[in-house]
Amino acid sequence: MFLTAKEERILDGEEGYARQLAMKIVVKLGDIFSADKLIPITAAHISGASYKTIGDAPIAFLEDLVKNGARATVKATLNPIGFDLHDYKNWSLSQTVIEKQKYIIHLYEKLSIEPILSCTPYVLENFHLSLGDHIAFSESSACVYTNSVIGARTNREGGPSALASAIIGKTANYGLHITEMRQPKLLVEVENPPKEYAEFGMLGTYVGRLARDNIPIFQGIRNATNNQLKYLGAGLASTGMVAMFHMLGITPEAKEIDVKEYSEKITVSQDELNNELNKLSTTDNVPDLIFIGCPHCSLQEIQEIAAYLQNKKVRDDLKLWVCTSQEIKKSAQQEIKTIENSGAKVICDTCIVVAYLEQLGIKTMMTSSAKAANYTPHFCDIDSVMNTVQGCLETATTKLKDI
Ligand code: F3S
């Protein structure tokens, strides 16, 4: 791979050990994937921040970087952690967990990584991405969204490689950074266009399983909101290695479909989506937690949930959690009050998959997120029940004897 004289100097350690280490990681990846050169990035988003999922292993690595003066040189943000930093007193967490988690955030802050603790950096006020921007994102749902809806360019990075790219401000030029590699290979004909967020998510988990690492192009969906597309992308990335989709009128690069160009084609009927709902539901048990917000809720979703919960009460035999970022929570104070007055909780900084759920004694979760339903049985050892947002909210607010 070609390196400029300055890049060679960084690799030789002339700008210190930390930048040398970051450069080594990026160059190694470039060599593995036959990249021709490094390219500048405008932003990075780093996953691997929850102490529950990463444990102690990366702490020494982060300490080493901090000690040696590493700093992000581009806008860089951090994914959710293991608990809500502002509201964890009733979570029965050990002092060790609390301290280690806070220490991990402290280390990332020292590296100039902003602790937004959200998986949807692209909706935040001061995070600007444009068509054609090269970025390094390691949150899979955010990769799909930024590639497919915004037209920015990122591979599905790992946490360490996104961090290394943030430090040197560059990534290796391979995969989805290259125009030809962003072309769709799999034609997906959707017979009944999904409407609800949950249906978009389930279309994603269904197609993700079949697409593997191919880029699907959807036929049959003419309109979709950014929220719906967010759920589609999260679903796709959770069952497959998908990092991008094409949709006409949505994806900046999408072209009119010529079916002859596609050797691989699948058709998704309503039956497939109904089966997906059953597949993502691992039990018929009554849930003890209802969870909305994977990926984190946008302002519009918070408004929709608040409108539903106005003058309603959450059953006292279960919890209703709505997950979002601190920034969205601050910008929707009236709606948050309405949601919390119903007895629901608005949780920030964390999510169902990376949170310390086990400590709360949760056995069964109902969710409107296909990604969360797909992950929680494996990551958290709890059963999942898939439902629409409306179904989740109705279940949360209907007395058991009325069901
Ligand atoms: Fe976000 Fe957690 Fe879902 S990081 S995409 S809410 S698994």
C-alpha cells in the first residue's frame, strides 16, 4: 500500500508511540484488504464502551494510548455503555462495575472521544455528515444508515480500528470507500411494503440472513422515513454482514433497477414477515420489560410515544423503557415528562443489549426492535417477544385482566 512520506514517518514512530500504534492498526487492515492507500476521514464513531461487553481487556490498551498522548484528530463519538450514567442507583450494580465503567469513559474522553453514549450520532445537532464523506464507524446500525441514507462511506469497523482511524484521521481505501464496491448485488422484491418501524426491522433481519455480506437493493418500497430506514438498517446488520443497502429515491447512489442485472433475487411476502415475527419471539410468556429504542429513539419517536402515553398509566407489574440519547432527552422535556408521568422510564447512555439487565431480574422482554429481539436472547440470556410499537405500548398500558 502506498504511504505518503508523512504517513511513513508516523509509522516509523516519529510522532510518538500512540500515533505509531494507531497507524500500524490502520495499515495492517489496509494490507489485509489490499487497499491502495490511506484516505482522510471526517468523523469516527467508536463502539465497545460497555464494561459489561468489553470487560477489563481494553483498559490497558486505552491507558497506553492516553499515557502516550493520543488524541482524536477528527470528530469522534462513543457508543452506549452498561448503564444510565444519571440514573443507576436502583440497578444493584457493584462499586467495581460503576467505577470501571466510569474509568473507561474517562479514558475515551482523554482521547478526545465525545461520550455521547448513543448509537445514532448522525441525528445529533453538531454531527454533520455529507454525501461522499469518508468516515470510520464501528456501530453496525449506524454504518448501514450512513452509507445508505446519507451516502457517507464507511466499512463496518471494529472498535479498535475506528479508534485508530480517529487518532490518525485516516482509514484504508478499500471496501465501501470505493465506488465500485458500493454496487448492489442482491435484488429484494418486497410484495407488501412495510409500514411500522417493527416491520422495517423484521424485513431487515429477514433479508440480512440471506444477503450475508452482499448489498441488497429493495424494490417495492417507494417511500420510507428516516426512522423506518434506521430500523431496516439495524435489522440488516444484526443478522448479516450487510453494511449498506440501496433504495431508489433514498440512497443517493441508487439507480433505476434493471432486473436482468441481478443474478440473485429474493421475494419477500407478508408470510415471510409473519414468520420473522415468530422467529424473533422466543417465548409466549408475559413480558416483565417492554423496550423501545434500538437504535436509540429520535425526537420524532419520543413525540409519538408521548402522544400515545398521554393520560395513560403503565401496568405496575412490568417496566416500560424508552431508550434515547441525552441530547434528544434534553430537547424533548415536555414529552419526556409525559412519558415518565405514565410510569415509563426514559433511559439514556445505554441500551437493552449492553446494559446490566441480569441485575434487574428481567426474564422476558417485549420489543419493537428486530435487532434487540435478535440479540437479547444470546447477549443477555432473556427471552424476547417481538411486537409493533403500538403493540408494545398497548401491552404496557393494558391491565393484565383486560388482555
Ligand atoms: Fe443501539 Fe444498543 Fe441497539 S447500541 S442499535 S440500542 S443494540
